[in-house]
Amino acid sequence: MGDLLINLLASVIAGTAVWLSGFLLRRRKLNRTRAFFGLAAGASCLLVVSRHASSPREFSVHRRDVAALVELATIARECGARADRVGENQPTGEIGRLTEFCVGGPGGASPRSVTHVRAILRGVTYEVFDEEKRRLSFTVGGTEYVYSPQTSYALLARFWGPVGGRPVFFIGGLTAGSNLAGARYLARYHPELYRRFGADRPFALVLRIVEPAAYGTDFTELAADVTDVAFQPAPQPGVIDSAGTPPSTNSDDGDPPRTLQPGASPVQ
């Protein structure tokens, strides 16, 4: 009888130790995920998606962009947060107030993406779609990434506004399918991205989607890390820009403008 009780007690202790170890590992993983995305239990985040470019309806969204939103909303739910979908024409408030997932490359249907590229991702240039040439591309650091039936690309970036706060995750694909590939890449590989960039460093990655017609989003790979060239500083006052035009130095209050460095978290 004594041996039975000892064995039973040993089994209880061993089981408790295994359960506690698993619980601590899951908690550690959850805390890292929350830190990476800037989410907390009970918090809200924004899902900003571009309008369906070829649809006449104002609130129409491409089905693959909807699938991308589902991937991102699942991330938020796993972190215990709530995801609120916001259309491109709806106000989202100041940057950094809530974690933001912005889906869709710049264009007439994506004014929020246009703003992010113009204000923060200054080293990135998206070409306006040409109906005659049927050409889609974006350029980073002098390298042009062009869509073809065999290959598509997406830019996946994380950055902060000039005052910090919560991060923005930008997924700017050349097609709606590329947006979905970027969202699934983020959902799958965010642990590796956390180990590489931590919770407070910006990044910009070019993803290559190989044979999307045959493989969908399954063959998505990292094409280039363009972090060093995607986040360009704002033009310095009094310095002639690349077009040869000196910036204006007029100020209503007489104080010189302050140059902000967007893209990086204030946490060092």
C-alpha cells in the first residue's frame, strides 16, 4: 500500500511538472507574439484594407484580401485582442494609437497605403498600373520587382510613427493574391521574425510568390531584406533634393521645422 501511494504521488508530481512546463512555454510564446505585434489581451487593432480596384461598389473588397484579413484577425484573436475592420475611406485616427494591419499596395483604391509609403516607406516606389502595358511593379533600393504570370511580389514591413506607440504592419502586394501570401507569411513566420528583429525594430522584406497560378500562396519565399533602404530620412531643411529643388524654409511661427525619423520604434 505504501509503495502504491509513493508511485501515485510521484506520478502526480511528474504530471504537474510536465503541465507546468508546457504552460510556461505556451505563455512565453504568447508573450513574444503579443510583443511582436504590439497587442495585449482585450486590446483592439485595426484592419485596413483596400477597395476592390475593378469594382464599382465603394465598400467592395477582393475575396483574397478578405482571406488576408481572416489570417490577420486570427493572429489578433490568438493574442486575446479584437480586430476592427476599417475601409480605406474611413478615418483610422492617429498612427500608433492601435496596432494597424494595412493590406494592399498604393493606388487609387488604397489612400492609406499611399500615405504610409509617402511618409514612412520613402525608399519604396510603386508604379501606377498601366492599362496598355499591363505592368505592375515596385522599386526598392534601385531594384525593380515586376509582376509576371510566373512570379509576383509583396512588400512586408513593420514600422512606427514619429511618436512611437503601436506598430503598423504593411502588406503591399502587386496583386490581391500577393497580399494574401504576405499575410500568411507573417502568420507563419512571425516567431522567426521576432528572433531576428525583436519587438522594437522596424523591418521591410520583399517576398517572392512563385508560380501563383499553380501553387497559390504555398510557394512564398524571402527575396530580399530591404530594411536599410526602405526607410529613408525626411529631406533636410535647406538641402537640395534629387530633383534639384530646394525645400521651403518658410514657417508660420518662425521656428525651424523638426526633422522626424519615422519607421523606427522609440524604444532603444
